[in-house]
Amino acid sequence: MKNEGKSAQRPDNTAFTQQRLPAWQPILSAGIVIPGFLIIGLAFIGIGIGLFLTSQTIQVQEMDYTGVEKDSPCFRCTIPSNLNCTCEVTFSLSTLFTGPVFFYYGLSNYYQNFRRYGVSKDYNQLTGDTRYFKSRSPEEDCSPYSYDSNNNPIVPCGAIANSIFNDTFELYQIINGTKKQVPLDGRGISWWTDYNIKYRNPSPVNGSLAKAFDGTVKPINWPRPAYELDLTDPNNNGFLNQDFLVWMRRAALPQFRKLYRRITDGDYAAGLPAGNYSLTVHYNYPVLSFDGRKKVVFSNVSWMGGKNNFLGLAYLVVGSLCVVMSVVMLVVYAKFKFSDDDDA
Amino acid sequence: TKLNFSSALEEERHVRANDRDYNERFSYADNRIKTAKYNVFTFLPINLFEQFQRFANAYFLVLLILQLIPEISSLSWFTTIVPLVLVLAITAVKDATDDYFRHKSDQQVNTRQSQVLIKGKLQNEKWMNVRVGDIIKLENNQFVAADLLLLSSSEPYGLCYIETAELDGETNLKVRQALTVTSDLGDDVAKLADFSGEVICEPPNNKLDKFTGTLCWKDNKYSLDNEKMLLRGCVLRNTEWCFGLVIFAGLQTKLMQNCGRTKFKRTSIDKLMNTLVLWIFGFLICMGIILAIGNTIWEQKVGSDFWEYLQWKELTINAVFSGFLTFWSYIIILNTVVPISLYVSVEVLRLGHSYFINWDRRMYYSRKATPAEARTTTLNEELGQVEFIFSDKTGTLTQNIMVFNKCSINGKTYGDVYDEFGHKVDITEKTPCVDFSFNPLMDRKFRFHDSSLVEAIKLEEPLVQEFFRLLALCHTIMPEERNEGELVYQAQSPDEGALVTAARNFGFVFRSRTPETITLYEMGQAVTYQLLAILDFNNVRKRMSVIVRNPKGQLKLYSKGADTILFDRLDPSNEELMFTTSEHLNEFAGEGLRTLALAYKDLDEDVFDEWMKKLLFASTALDNREEKLGALYEEIEQGMLLLGATAIEDKLQEGVPETIACLTLANIKIWVLTGDKLETAMNIGYSCNMLRDDMNTVFIISGHTMLEVQQELSKDKFSSGLDMEKTELYSSDSVFEETIIAEYALIINGHSLAHALEADLEQILVDVACLCKTVICCRVTPLQKALVVELIKRHKRAVTLAIGDGANDVSMIKTAHIGVGISGQEGMQAVLASDYSFAQFRYLQRLLLVHGRWSYHRMCNFLCYFFYKNFAFTLVHFWYGFLCGFSAQTVYDQWFITLFNIVYTSLPVLAMGLFDQDVNEQYSLRFPNLYRPGQLNQLFNKRKFFTCTLQGVCTSFILFFIPYGAFMTAVRDDGAHISDQQTFAVTIATSLVIVVSVQIGLDTNYWTAVNHFFIWGSLAVYFAILFAMHSDGIFTIFPNQFPFIGTARNSLNQKIVWLVILLTTVVCIMPMVAVRFIKADLYPTQTDKVRLLQQATRKQGPQEQNLRRVRRTSSRRSAYAFAHQQGYGELITSGKNMKVPTSSTSTYPLYSPTRGLTGTSSASICKCFRHQKH
């Protein structure tokens, strides 16, 4: 029979080749869209209210200490010649500032997200690989913060490290005119992955971290080399200094805040009681040249993180719009349906 | 000088037989053909070179180079090279596969065997080793290996028969004849080896029907023409062997010269896509400039003050230079707005759609085992936009099978079947056929349903017998009897074949002929008639006659021809019969049958002798021979007696009227372009339901001069009020276009068309033709077919489709946007030139309404989504530019940029583009007006492009600014900061992937398992890759490449991040859903309605659908049908094509049985004929 030859030519009868694959064919019908909008709208309003109310419960104490205004306490520190300047910012809390309280410093008009700035580091070096202390990979990324004028390699190299925020703060509660220092906890303020994986100190040479940095020089702006960043805690030095890690995690936007300390210990574990406080600022970090601002922020957090009115409001607005849309669509649908019936 | 000659353009070809040394001096091409483009070594460089000629690829190469410049490199090199290499690799693999198959087919052709005469011996050689100047031997049914000069053949007079189907698609045999001097060489190998003639001829060219040259041999010159050439691609038929001298070989053969690069067809979407890519490119440059200006300003106002922390060498130069560098940096990071994978994805889609066409069982014709084939994979979506179909008639609409359907003999019709109540019964497949088993020589394929005719034959009614005797005698068919009783008729026109076959089945079997005799088997008895004269057919006479002497010695003239012609030449006594027959003819014609009238006449011996003498005299006349012969024919064809009439059905292909009706409902205009005559064409028009009696007017334009044609056209235009309707049509809403206005049809003749196609008239022609429901052009040449297509292409900007089966359709198939060939026929030319091929006209409906519509729909949705996706993805960088000092900082991780287009989002949209069905096939066919959006180009145009890019821009805006707002002050729930660059990147990237996945979900109408797999899979793969790339392990290996370590963990465990993602997704998607819903509610398209209906019926369960029935009612007067050419008469009577040699060589057995024939009795007449022919 010829059938064999014929059937060889004949296309296979499968659902795939005949485009008859079983399929779900959803349609944006009124029965789905209108209730869908309504449900999403209501859910969003719910979330929005939740977010907004939560956000309202979060306490925030924010203080700009840049010292632009003449009457501000830090004005005198803005004069460049005034080195090691200290100023004092006072504030008072009328109610208990519920703990744990987080202490942030904030910068604005500061472009940590500038591309050139961002690439100016050497990840190999920061993993503690001493091969990259003397050389760089890629070579040009860190420049011009790669070598000092004597052509000594800078470690850690690059603009980010060089520009580390170096104002320091001490917080005092003023009780009956006496200052009681509030203990600030600087442990664990960086990401766990940064501290444990991404950044590594070079292996100490003869038990000394400093020796591992032999042959390198500190970044130009730094007062002390990397291995002496924290003189109080020998474990908080080198690339694993918490403040360094926080700084190295570049902010996405030109206005940002970074965690400085936690207030979790001692008398202040439950929060900052109502009263007067004084913040001593060791003013080192110049920002006025580029119209920057510096501030400190005290805040507590909720399940949703810090205070964030935007998100709550956005949810409320979007939820309301969805509900409105569902009504509009219902009206349109009803009208269309009637007119359609007329046709029929 | 010889060397110079060979290197210069060849002006003249010198070929010396059996002299390879001589011929090699000219370095002619050898017989190896090479259609493949590459070999193993050249593949990479050539293919890469070709690929980089494409704009998109070149663009990305330039980008890659830019990225290597450190000053402006804002992205790592791998973000571009990975997609680029992938795209290049996919294309290269495709090219390599194509080329591999070309290599294989080349190899197969090159290694075919042929017998070559080398050193006095016939040797088997591969085709590729055949050289110009070789003498090769061909045997029956072999392909001709190269362009040969025929030297000698097994047949007398050096004749040989070839079939040229592969060359020109014509399936009838053609005769070639060798020069007498060379045919005397016979098959004597020694003589042939000594043959040393030199041929001087034209250089290689592509003219299939022309050849000029001279053969110089033994100091004589013989002129050569095309009649002596066997061209490569032909097949030797009915000829045992022949010898030929190779003149052109390999790539220089006429066949290969004709396979010139076909013009690359591109779809309108292709062109639009190129424009859009250029626009996008312009847009990209604009964005670059805006950001560069921004950078300059920023550097001046802000950046220079930021000096404290950002000390850059460039900055010290000036801000403008920094802006310049920023421009290039932004060109690099915004490059993804030009979709790199667009072209390759589009090709993959088209390939997929082509496979679906190839796989479609409903376009598979089981009787000929021919599946549909998409021969071009670049035109699929245009199938969904066709507005004009230009169809050939013969072999496309009709089967080119003529069936003897009815007849009228002596005033009585036969052929209809009546039931017991005397009602006419429709003839179907099941109607019982007449049993012809009494006749051992019958043709089994013949069907006839009316048994009364057989009864009449069996009753030996003399007029019925005479009727079939006439049919068996009066024709120019050559019989071939391979085995006893296995008769095959070689007919010049299928009509004749049908008539003689009918006679054969009714017991008057035409069995053999010699130049002087015709042998019939009349009811089993061999009867030999002496053939005295053939009064051949031509277009003026529209009839043919034979004069025979029957065994009883009576002289008879049998004539068949157009009724109008024949009725004028009847004996007056026949008048009554003439009227009856005329009525029958009307009846037949009304059914769309082709009719012929038959008449005979008894001749007086004296009168005939007298006439014969005059004929001999006239046939030797030097001037006006044709006219003199015509007058003589006229003289004797008078006073004939009417026998009856035949009705032949020009069988339509299956389902043609239904298909045409359906395509018409889809608002596709169908024009029939045929080489047939006006009457035949109109006949088919009626039987296809393209012409109907209820049409207001059928305009027939057949003017012979420009002026006449112009008058006819304008008359039609104005007097019929077409003009008025035209304005109405323009003013009326498109909604009302569907309402049927007055229907007109236009039929235009070839010679009128020639005038109408001239520049002055073509506009009128287009206007008039487009207002007519039906346009039929008849008697058009292949070139005119192409011109008509070209005309519409030029004036209407509509997508045209040409469908045909023969070589004469090739030009129109190549000209139209889409060419469709009917395959399964013997000729391959049309199929080879076509873009799509299938076996039956009716599959066109499926190709357009199902495959075309789907392809168009899928491609448009695909493109919309693709542009949307890339804009949404890329423009985030633009917004970020305003917040990062225009520093060309990317928002995303570099790996995300690398993988977004090729991994995270490519497969779902491909699955949508391959499988999506807005409406299933049944509904696509049931509602042909669903085809309308494609014709109006509604699903993807510049407006759509703007909408979807605008949607992309909005999405990118939302994608950026919602996280921006949320992250301004955000911290984690453990108090640590979160608004760092990496978390921001991950949040936006995740939102983006989710948003575009939801969007593709919305765009997908048909969720197959594959769609589910790809969409969910893409999301899963995104998260898998995200976590893998942010994992500890990969960082410890490549710390510099994967700086995002831990970001995924640290950000995606935050509720706030998910709340941002959720908000972003909803804000991006909901407006789109609302707009779609309201749009579908307020202004539902046909598609929306059908989809609702489809869903409703699906819920109710399947229902039986009534098939549309097309009823055909017509009362048209039909006419005569015959071949357009002069008949074979001369060849028959000269005996040239007979295998019965008159002379000595008795080695060949007498071809036809000569029982009942006394060889001597015909001698005198034979002589007469000889004289006559000389």
C-alpha cells in the first residue's frame, strides 16, 4: 500500500502541532474585574490605615546641626580653621521615647550614589586579600585615592573610604543640671553579611593587625589608619569597623540617614525618659562647601520599620482610587449592559 | 589573448565537442552547482560579517566598544556581550542549519550519475565531473544534466520528447529535434567520439525560450536554435536514448541562471519595526542629550562644590567635557531601550508560526500526501493583513480536470439523474455510477450517472453511435498503449481528453492512429478509418473537422466546435433540432458547463476529390496559404447535420465557492487573473459564486484601443452611479461599510488591460475595480498578472496575495506581498517561487483566517509588549539620573541588566507569541470579519507603539518614584538603614520583574501549560538567580563581580520592601486593567464580542455548528472551450510524431495494431498527404 509513504508526510496529530493545547482562557469580565478592584481597594485601604496608624506611633526626634544659621550651636564649627571643634545640641523630650531607640546621622545633598564615587573602592582589597593592598584591580577604580603623593598605596583605597563620616556624638541626659551619659551601643549596626562575609580583615601578622597593613598608608582624610579606627575596642578595627561598614553601604539617594548607634543598655533599655538631653558633637565633617546638611535622628521602629508616612498615604490613596474605579466601572458596565439589551 | 578572453565578460561561447583541452582554455564553469554559502572555514567570518551588517547588531558592537573605554564605561562589558553573543549564536545556528541542507542537496545533485563519452567510451561519471564540450548519453525518464545540444536520438528524424515542468511548469510534452547531420550519428559511439563540431553561441543567459548559435562541422555551418536544445532540469520522455553536447554547465545553465536571488520580501511590520527602532534610537540620543545637559549643569552648580569628596581629573577640566562623557555613558546604560533580542525573537516566532502551518493536518491533502508548507518564514503576520487576493484559475480554482458531464443527442439530453417521481436528483459522491463493465477498454476513473445513455448505446441507436464515433475520430490526441488495454491519451487540451475518454467508455474506443488511419474499437470491434484530412482548430475557426473514409467506403466529415459557429453551417433541415439543442446548450451553460456542438456530413466522392485537389494546390501556395486553406475548409464545412452537443464540467477544486464566500465576508477582494478566454473565465466566475445573477451590473471591458477602453471604463463609472456611491462610501462611517451596497463586477480582457494599465488610465481602473465586488481579468499574460498586482500594491497600499499553480503565475507570485503556490501538481515552478504552498485552494481560508490572523495577533501583541517591557526596564535609569547627579549610575545590578531581556522576560512573551489564541480556530472561521483589524492595521501601528511605550514610560516612572518615596526615610525593622543603593536596586528590579510578568499574564489570552511554565518559571528563575548571585559562595569566588552579596536576603526579609513591591505592582497594573475593561465595555471590538460568545458557549458545552451553505443559481449562457493554440493536426498528418517509420528500419515493431487495416489501400492517400505537406 502507498499508505506508509503517505502517513510519513502527514503531520502528527498532537495537541501541540494542531494548536489545540488545553488552555485556560481568562477574560477581563465584569464578574472578575469589578469585585477585584473593590477587594484590592478595600485591602489597600486596610493596609494603608494600618501603616499610617503604625507610622503615627513611631516617635522621631530630628535635629539639624549643620550650623548654617548664625544662632545655631554648631555655627562656630563651620569655620574651616576651627579644628577639633565640639558643639553641643540640646533637646527635650516631653514623653518617654520608647525603646529601643535608634540613633542615626543624616546627610542631605550628599551624592553617595554618584557613579564615580560608587566605583571608587576595591572589593578584593576589602575582603582582606593583601595582594590587593599594593596593587589594584581594576587599577583605575580607586584613583585618585589610590596612592598618596609619595606613591604609597592607600588602604582602604577609593573615594568612599576616604570620605567616611567622622563626626562623633555623645548623648547626655541632663538630670537636675548634671549630665548623665546615655550609653550608645555601636555593635551590630551593620548588615550581618557585610560584617561576616563581604568585608574581611587581612590575617594578622604575628598577632598584629597593624603589621598586616605594613607598607600602606591611611586614606588622606582619615585621622588614623584603618587598624586604629576604634581605639576602645580592638575587635572593631580594620575593615570590620562597624561605622566603616555602615558608611561603605552607599545610600541610594542624595538624602539619607545611616545608623549611628543603638540605645539599648542600662537605664535606657526601655527608652529615653522625658527630660532634657544634650548631644555633644565632635564636628569634623565639612558639608557646607556643597550646601549639604547634617542631622541627627532619634527614632524607634515598628513592624514596618521606621516612620514612613508616604507608604501609608500611598496605600490609602491607591486603595481609594481602586474603590472609586470599581464604582465607575460598575456604572459603565451597567449602562453598557442595558444598551446592549436594547440592541438585542 | 585567450586568457584575457576568459577573464573578461564572455561575449561568445566556443565549444568544441570531445576536446576538453580546447574548451578548458576558456575556463567555463563546470557542472558542479553550489548553492551553499559557506564552508567550514569561511562560515564564521562570512556569517559574522553578514550579521554585523544588520543595524541592530552593528549598534551593539559599537556599544561594546564604547563600554571598553574606561572614562565612559558605565556598565561592564558583559552586559552587552552576553546578549549579543547569544543573539549572534542563535542566528548563526539557524544559518548553519540552512546551509547544511543546501550542501546536502547540492551534494545529492552533484553526485547524480550520467554517461559521458570519454576517450571513445561511455563511462559513468558524476554530474559534477561533466565538462562543457562533453558528449553525454541520456536515457528515458532521466533528468538532463546540463544544457545540451541534441545530437541524436532513438526516435526517427532525431526527435526527442522532453517534459519541462521543472523549468516552466508546463506538463505537456515538448518536441526537440536534432540537426539531420548530427542525428545521422545515431548511437554509434565511435562516430560520436569522432564528432568534432564546434559550436559558437551566445553567452550564458537566463532566457529559457531562446538560443542562438551555429555549429561548424566539416566546413559547413548549421544554425542552431532553441528547438535543438535540451535544458538542464528537463526530463527525457518517450525517448529511449539521446546524445547531447554540453554547451552550458553547472551555474551557467539556464536553469541556474534563472534561480537568481529572489527579491527578499519583507512585511510591513518589518518595515515599521525598522522605523521604530530608528525612532527609539533617536529617542535614546535625546535622552542622552538631556542627561548630558543635566550633567553639565549639575557639575557647575553642585558637583564642583562636591570637590571635597569627589576629586576627578575630568572635573578639573570643565563641566561641558563631563557632560560629553556623560552622554556616552548614558548611551551605554540606556542601550537596552533598543531591544537587542527583538529581531531574533521575531525570527523565532515566525519560525514557530511557520512550523504550525507545516504541521496543520487540516491543510494536509491526503489524496496527494501533500502537507502545507511555509517556504518563507518571514511573512507570517502579513497573512493576517491580506486585502487583495489574485488568483489564477486553471489548477487553482479549477482542478484542470474536464469531466464529460452531459450531452444532448438528437434533441434528447442525457446526464441528469431522476428519482422514481421524476424529480431531478443532485449528483453527489454516493449517486450510483453507470456500470461500464461491458467494455474491457474502459477508463476506470470515468464516472457517469445517467444509465439511459448506455441503454441507448446498447440499443444501437444510430445517431447515438454516430455521436460517439465523432468524438472518437475528431480530435488530435495521441494514444499510448503501454500494456494491452492500458490506454493513455496524450491530449493537448483536457477538454479533448474528456470527450475522447467519454467516447471510449461508451464503447467507441480510440485505440491507435497512424498518419493515415485511425483505429477505433466500436463495441469491441476493431474498425479502421482512413484519415483523409484534418481541418485543424484555430482561434478564428473555433472548430475542427476530420474527413474520414469508413470501412464501408463512405466519406464522412465530422466536425465539432463552438455552437454559434457550427449552427451557422448547418443544413436548413436541421432547424428544429437546432432550437432544441440550443435550449439544451443554454441549460448546460447555466450550470457552468463548457459546451461544444457536434455535426457531421456525408461527402460525395466527386465533390471530395475536387476539393482535395484544390486543397493540395492551396497547400503549396506561397502566399496567403493560411487564408486560402481557411476558405477551403469553410467551403466544405457547410450544410452539416447536427448531432448534438456535449457539456464538459471544468471541475472546481473542492470547496472553492465556500472559500471564496468566506474570504469575501472577511472583506478580502478576490481578483481572478487567468489566461483563459472571457467566456471560460466568466463561467468559472459564476460557478465560484463570484459572479451572480443578482448583481446589478457586470461590466465587460474588451476595447481594443486606448480610447475605447477609456470610454468603457468611464461609462461604467459615471452612468452606473458608481461615482455617487463612491462618495457615499467615503462619507459613511466605517461601521456601515459592511452593509451591502449595490454589487458590481468587472471583467476585463487582456488586450484592454494592456491599455488600462497605462499611466493615464490606471487610476480610473483602480477606482472602478475597487468598487466592484468581483474583478476578473482574462486572457492576461504572465507579465500583465504581475502588473495588475503591482498596480494594486502601488495605489492601495494594501497587502496582496497571489495564488497560482503554473509557471505563468510565477511573476505574479513573486510580485505580490505573499505568493502562494498550489503544490501537488506536476509543475513545481509556482511552488518554488512561492512563499507558502499547499495542495488545495480551500486551504487559503485556513491559512489567512486562522494562521494569518493568529500570527498577526500574536506578533502585534508581542511587539507591543516587547517595547513596553524595554521602556519600563530602561527608563528607570533616566529618572535616577536626576537624583544621582546625572552620573550614569545604574539602578540595577549589572547582572540583572545582562539577564533581564534574555532570561527573566524572554520566554513568557515568546510563549505568548507562539501559542496565544484570542479566538479559537472555529470562531475565527465562523466570524470572518474578525479578520478586519489586520487589514486596517489596527493591532500594531505607530499609535499603538506610542501607547505601549508611553505605558512603559509610566511604568518606569512608577517603578522608580514609589520606591523613592518609600525609601526616603525608611529603615529596617531592626533599625538598620535600608535605603542603600543595593536594596533600592533589588526592590526596583523585583518590582519590575513582577510587573512585567503580570503584564504578560494580562496579555496572554490562552494559558497553555507552556505559558504557565514559562511565566511562573521565569519568576522562579529570577528569584533563584537573584539569591544565587547574592550568595556568599559566589562572592568569595569573584568578589569584584558580585558585590551584591547578601542584599537579597537583607532586603527581601523586610515587610516594607514587599509592601513597596506590592504597591508598585498594583499601581502599574490596575490602570491598565481598568482601561482595558472600560474600553471593552464601551467600545467592544468584534474580537471582544466573539470572545465573550466563545466563553459563553464553552460554559454551555459544545454545540453543533451549521456549516454555511452556498447555493449556486445561475442562468448564464456559456460557450465553447478549446485550447488556445493551434492544434497538433500538422504533426499528426505529417507522421513526424509517429513511431511507425515509413522506411527501411524495421527494427522497431509496428507501434499500433494494424488489424483490419490493409496497408496498401491507404498508400495513395498517404502520398497525397505527403504532397500536401510539402
